[in-house]
Amino acid sequence: GEDVEQSLFLSVREGDSSVINCTYTDSSSTYLYWYKQEPGAGLQLLTYIFSNMDMKQDQRLTVLLNKKDKHLSLRIADTQTGDSAIYFCAVMYSSASKIIFGSGTRLSIRP
Amino acid sequence: DTGVSQDPRHKITKRGQNVTFRCDPISEHNRLYWYRQTLGQGPEFLTYFQNEAQLEKSRLLSDRFSAERPKGSFSTLEIQRTEQGDSAMYLCASSFPGGSGSYEQYFGPGTRLTVT
């Protein structure tokens, strides 16, 4: 079946790197996404990666995909207080269809 | 382009009443999606349209729920005979597949429904 799992919480010190992990069950993924949700706000698309890629970098964000282990990660370099939010991993299994979301990882930043 | 908009942002209704939500997608986006998000969970897919055609519906979409996109632009989601379990954030997203914008779904701010 289609399932996406994430750890619920992550706490990092300001300036350190944050790594948020995600696993999924169905190997027929096409696109994999990371969304950010701040309190009271909508979902913001941060980045996405095609299933035939291993890595994608965009400024402070690095996405790594291990298709063999069905594992996706998001690394945020030099984490800032403004990065505090819930981060959702999401997977699309067929073209232009529904996205399956994980339950989200709440990232908190300590001084 | 102002992004995906949803109206209303908040709705409080009594159990048993009908409610209708509206979503205006990003212009030129031909695909429109509805999701539902409950507290502490990620969004769950409800249904999606390509132009005016409703192509997929989740099992979550009971017969009390109906969605329309009559002219392939805005969409409405109606819930009849609301129940307390319908309380959630209802999210709309749109996308325009093809080229560099392939399959990126952009979300609106959501409509928060509270059923009392």
C-alpha cells in the first residue's frame, strides 16, 4: 500500500544542520516532495525530486533519495529560527494524481 | 498571479447543516485537488479534477461530499448533513503539468471547518 512515515519531532541548535528523514513503502514513486507548514499558514512547496535522481540541492536545502531503501531526506544547512515549522514529506505515485503525505516532522530551533 | 485562494477561511456550523467551500486555482492551472487535514496529521487526498472532469475520488469522500468544477476554473466542495468528524482544514491545490512545472502542486491557505 501507499504509506509515508516521518519522525514527529526534531530539535536542533541554531546554526547547525537539520536532517529530516522520511520513508515510503511503494517503489512506484514518480515525484517526491518536501512541504513546509508554519503555524496558521498553508503548505509551502520547498523542493521536489524526480524518482530517477539521487540528489538535488537548492541553496540551503539538500534532498537525498535512496530508492533502494525507499528513503528520502531533507537537509537544511545553517538552520535559522525562521526554519521552525512542520515539514511534510510527500510522494506522488502516478502522473498528476494524488500526493500521499507523511504526518509531518515538527522542527524546533534552540538558541 | 496571486496564488490559490479559498473562501471562506473559517466556517463554524452546527451539526446537520450543509456547507460549501470555494477554491480558485492559479490561473492556467488545469488540475485542481482537494485535501483534508486534521490536527497533527498530514493532508489526505479527497479528489481531483483535470479541467472540468473529476478523475479520482478517495474512499474518504463519502456520499455526503460532492465536488464540482463546472467551467474548469474554480471549484466548490459541498458537505451535506455535517458531522463533528468533518471538522478539519480543507485544502485546495492546483497544478499545471508539463515542462518545468510538472506536477508541482501549489496549495491555498485552506478553509477551517468547525462543526459544533
